[in-house]
Amino acid sequence: MISVEIGLSVALVELALGVVVGNLFGLDPNTDWLVFIATFASILLTFLAGAEVDPQDFRERWVASLAIGIVSFLGPFGVAALVAYGALDWDPKAALIAGTALSTTSLAVVYAVLVETGLNATRIGKLIMSACFVTDMGTAVALSAIFIKPNAWFPLFLAVSVVLILALPKLAPAFFRRYGDRVIEPEIKLIFACLLVLMVVADAAKGHAVLPAFILGLVMARHYQQHRLEQERLRVVAFAFLTPFFFLRGGLNVSLGAVFANLGLLAILFAAKMVPKLGLVLPLARRYVPEHATFATLLMSTGLTFGTISSLYGLQAGIIDQTQFSLLVTVVVLSAILPTAIAQRWFSPDVEAEQAADVSQAGVAAAAPARRPVPAGEEA
């Protein structure tokens, strides 16, 4: 109700609610059932985001996605690590955790906002989601390469990921024809089963299921283009039950006591994330999406999933202490709330105009006649 009345994404309201109730009532964000549901929600959101990406559009604009995504990762990673090490006097490993945590863009937050506004089906929304994936891939690779040592389960994790990515698009059509359109929702359960398998083997391998989940969604995108009702039912389950726990838990991780005691450090870390994000992404956004450059840049400046994962890993490994953890998670949550609120309030594109422009552009492309080679002597 609050989200509808004030015109902001429900994800932001749920994050803020998590901050409030967590600090008023001391709720534990690491309760087993809450961790499980929130983790699964983040993976399902990532899968759904991948399923929204138009493969043809991605192929046409892969340069833009890579350019924006790589800059969005490298800028904050380098600046935040240097600031934490040089200005805040954190040790080198803690500084690298800070750089990793603050380099992220939250695909979950971005996807939730785009779906609520209807922009997920437009070219601008698809480009933003593709660039988010590139940024988060950089963060995941950095965290794994610098800190996480793969164990004996890691080859199995890779094998399971590859098998699911190759097999599910081929299995899904026949499975859905035989068992679909039933009240027991076999098609949703099949997707849930695949994502849960990824969660289990990723946890055993000390890896992350988010990236293969996005690719799994990406390879299923063409199927869902032909079966929109299945996609809508899956989205209903996610947004009605699962995602509120994900965003609430994100807010529960914020300790206002530690924040108020270190406001100066918080401001420095927040600037270390936001300044390079805004300063480096905006010029590229003006090049590739000039009419909505500010909106795209603000959404690319968000953070939540991998920022929290990186911070939590640093805390559990003894690389950062509780105060450093609270500061990093607070910056991550603030970066999920503030840029998104500003983007929605003042820079959000008109959905109907974007959809009409996309249709018009597609019509022009389809109507363009193929140019035949001109034989010699016919130039005149």
C-alpha cells in the first residue's frame, strides 16, 4: 500500500522496513529459514531477469552491455579498494573486500523496479539488465579469484551448471506440452527444482548460483517469449511470497548504531562507490542511450545481492570486523535505495512511449529493403 501511494518500488519499501524492524526489535538476519528463502529468492529473481533479456537485442547491443557493465565494475572496485586501504587504513585484504562489495550492481533490485514499471519489456530495460549481469559477473569473478579457494565440489558445480543450461531449453517445450496448464504447476516446479539443484551444488563448492541462474534464464528467454503465461505465473510466485523476504533481509543487516557512530566513514565509502559509478557510466550511457542516460546510470549504481554476499564472506572469514561489515552493508543498502528512488521519481522513462518507440523501430527495421549489389556499369 505504501509503495502504491508514494509511487516507489516495493523493493525499496521492503528494504527500509527491514532496517526499521531490524533495529527496533533486534531480529536476526541469519536465521536459517530466512537465509534459505532470501537466497532462493535472489536466485529466482536473477533467473527471471535473464529470461527477460531478448537474445536478438543482446546480440545487437553486446558492445554497449559489455562497455557499461565492465566500467561499472572496474571503477568502484579500484576506487573503493584504494580509499579503504589508503584513507581508512584498512589492511589489504579488507580493502579488497570493500572494493568487491562496493563494485556491484543489484540485478535483483533493477529487475524488480523494471518489472513494476513495465520497462522490463523495452529496449532500455533489456540493456540495463544485460549490463547489470556483466557487472555482477566481474564482482563474482573478483571475489572467487581473490579469496575463495574452490574445493572438490567445484568441478561438479560447473558440470551441473553446463548440463542444466544446455538441457533445460530442449527439455522444457516437451515437458510443458505434456504436463503444463495444470493446477499443480509442474512447469514452475521444474524451474524451482533446477534452481535448487544449483543452490545445493554451489553451496557445497563454495561458489555462487546467481551467475549460472542468469544464464539459465537467458537460454530460456526464447521459450518464454512464446509462453508468456508461464513466465507470468512464475513471476507471481516470486513477487507474492519470495522476494519480500530477500529485500527485508537486506535491510535487517544494517546496524544503525554502528552507522551513527561512523557517519564520516560511511560517507567516504558511499562516495567511493557512487562517484566512480556515476562518473564513468554516465558518459557511456549518453553514448548508447542518450535519451535515458541518467536513468540508466542511476540504476547501474545500485547494489545489494553480491555486495551483501561479499561483505558476509569477509566477516565469516575474519577479514573484516563487525563494524566494517555494518558499514559496507549499509552502503550497499543505501545504494539500493537512494539511486533507485531518484531514478524512479525524476528520471523514469514513459513506458508507453518507450514501447511505441520500440515497435516503430522494429517496424522500420523489418520494412527496410535488402540492398542488392550494383553491377559494374550501373552506378549511374
